[in-house]
Amino acid sequence: MSDLLSSYSSDLSTLVSSVRSKVDSLPAGGEPRKASLRRLDMELEECGEILSQMELEISSFPQSVRSRYMVELRGQKGEVEALKREVKSAFNATSGGGGGGYNVALEEGNGGDLEAQSTRSQRERLLQGTATLEDGTRRLEESQRLALETEDMGADILRDLRGQREQIEHSRDTLRQADANIDRSSRTLSKMIRRAKQQKLVTMGIVTVLVLLILLILYSKF
């Protein structure tokens, strides 16, 4: 449960307890009873507003947990509705009238209590502004979460690119080393070829000299 929903639930429990205690201690009759009835009506309206805010908050929960909290919310709504019926029944039982006595008393009270109406209107605007602010806060938190995820992804990409650059640089160094080795091998092979040619020329020169000597010896004998 979120902290905000916990706060709403705590406020609702406090109001329900307050209404229940006031119902149990209603004045016997007259104007004090009507005034108490008006206060109870205001508190019950406030309970309804809190229930609406709780429903709005639960609607933002993941589907996996939303149903469980909706069951609890329906139970709380049922408790508030039962209190409303209890308040209405308590008034009708003492007014001696039918079901319309409760509404008549409320109309009389509300007609002369403009300050209470103004307070309720201000509270409704405040609750609406709070809901808007909370929605904006959730959107901001979601944007911050997405920004952090994007930043992490960017950091991972940079790390991958850095690793690939190091691999490319290592491969380039390896190619340079291989090219240097090939150059050294080529120079060594060229030297070996030159020496082989030199040795071949020397060998041919020695053979030529030997042949000439043999021919000279043979010629001198004849």
C-alpha cells in the first residue's frame, strides 16, 4: 500500500469513528439535534470524498494488486453507507416523521449554513488540486525513472563502444606488429637470396677455373 493510500485510509477510519460516536450521543431533539445532524452530514460527505480519492489512487496501482485493494475499498464504502442509513434512521426515529424528515432537516440546515457550504467547496477544490498535484508528481517520477533508465542505457552503450574501440586499437597494433614482422622477414629473405646468388657465382667461378686447369694440363702433356 502506498503512503498516500495509507493516509487516506487512516483519515477515513478516524472520520468513521467520529461519526459513529456522534450518532451514539445525538441530542434528544430540537435545534441541537439538527446541528449535530448537519455536522454528521458534512463528515459523511467528507468520507465520500476520501473514498473517491482512494479509488483514484487505487486505479493507478498495478493490476496484480489492484483487485485486492478494490475489495477493501468496497468494504469501506459499505461501512460508510451503513453509517448514512444509521444516521437517517436515528433522525427519523426521533422526528416522528417518514423518510423525508432527514432530507427536510438537511435542507433547513444547509440553507442557513453558507459558511459550511463554502468550507465544503473549498475542501473539494483543495482535494481536486491535491489529486492534480499527485498526478503531476507521479508523471514527474515516471519521467525521472525513464530518464535514469535512458541514462543507464547510454552508459552501457558508451562502455560497449569503449570496449570495441579498445579491441579495434588492439587489432590495429597487432596488424602493425605483423606488418613489421613481415617486413623483417622480407628483408631477411632478400639477404638470403643475394647470398645464395653470390655463392652460386663463386661456385661457377671455381668450376670454371678447375675446368681451365684440367684443359691446360692435358694440353701441356700433348
